[in-house]
Amino acid sequence: MHKYGLIGKDINYSFSKAYFNKKFENLNIDAHYENFDIDNILKIRTIIHKEKGLKGLNVTIPYKQDVIDFIDIIDDNAKAIGAVNTIKLKNNKLYGYNTDVYGFVKSLFPLLEKHHQKAIVLGTGGASRAICHGLNSFDISHLIVSRKPKMKNHISYADLDKDIIESHKLIINCTPLGTSPNIHQSPDIPYNFIGKKHLLYDLVYNPKVSTFLAQGNNQGAKICNGYDMLKFQAEKSWEIWNS
């Protein structure tokens, strides 16, 4: 039996295990997918050596950047992004890829309108890096919001004012804030300046409507959660594992 899994921390909420095991059942594939919930990325070594028949892994928060140190061969796209969310194991080597960009671009494209020319990206982790890469492919300029801004194109949450919110009609949450069970959390932004031409996109998918999205919806904005992105990136991962 082939084995696949998800590397992350506090990932009982993740959809991947149920998604892939249902896929294996429907297609009569002799394989199993499981969660590897670890509190330190160094434990990936134990998983790699202990789990027999392991063919592929997905990687989620907070290890998409840290896992690069364990990759033998990294795809050019993942290298440019600086984050890996898909690992293929072959001939005792780990190959690193990023399918988040693919999933994001595929899910965002049908929602874009001509006024979505500038974006605000909330968060600076591995997911944020992939989303910024995807926005570049659409030629959408963007500001990155960080709790502790250190780079030129980073601003703080306190910097977000009426002018910035109103001039950036696409707002993307790349933080885990609002993920179950902490469903009442949300990024600290001035939601009162959001209007009907805004699109709020949340990488959080559990719950379906996060507090971030609910507050945007209350202002008349278009909203989208991360479920479709996850499905697209999961299928891309499957394609990589079987290529």
C-alpha cells in the first residue's frame, strides 16, 4: 500500500485526509493518506524514515518555508516563491514543489473584475509568498501587511486606513486567523471602509464563512473562501506524485 500525508501543526481541521482517502476509495486505489501533526519540523526526518511506502507529502502551516532545508531537489517555481507545500519521495530523495500558486490562480481568475487591480495581502508566511507570486501573474500590484513589517513593501496593520482600503479592492487573508476552532478571530483591519466593489478572499476554509469573510459580506463585498484553492492544489499534488 502506498502512503501519503500532511505535515503541519494542529491540523485536525484539515480537509486533505478525508479528501484523498475518499478519492482512493472511489478510484479503488490501494493507498492511504494521514495527518502527521508535529510540533517541530525536525520530526519530518522520523516520518521519512519510519513510514514505509511513503510516496508523497503535503505541507501546511507553519512549515512551508522551514521544510525547504530538508528538500534534496527543489522545483524552480517553489524556489522562486520560497515555500514548499508538496513533496514527492523518489529514489530516497525529496523533491519539493509548490501547488498553492496553481490552486490560487485557478480559483481566483473567475472572480476578478476590472477594478481588482490592487490587492492587500494579510500575512507574511509561506502561503502569503505563494499568493503574491500568483498576483504577479495577474499583474496585480499588492501591499503586504505584517504584524512586524521589516521589508520595503510591508506595512503594519496600524497603517491600514480609509485611503488604502478603498484603493485596494482585493483583500486576501493568508493568516490562520478564524480557522476552526478559533472561529471568532479575524485580521484586525478597518472593515468599515470595505464596499461593494471589494473582493475578500480567505485561505481559511473551515468554517466556510470565516469572521473575516462575514464582516466583508456585511459591507456588501464579494467573498470567497479557500476551499476551491485547496481542491485545485490537491489535484495538482496528486499529478506530481504520479508523474
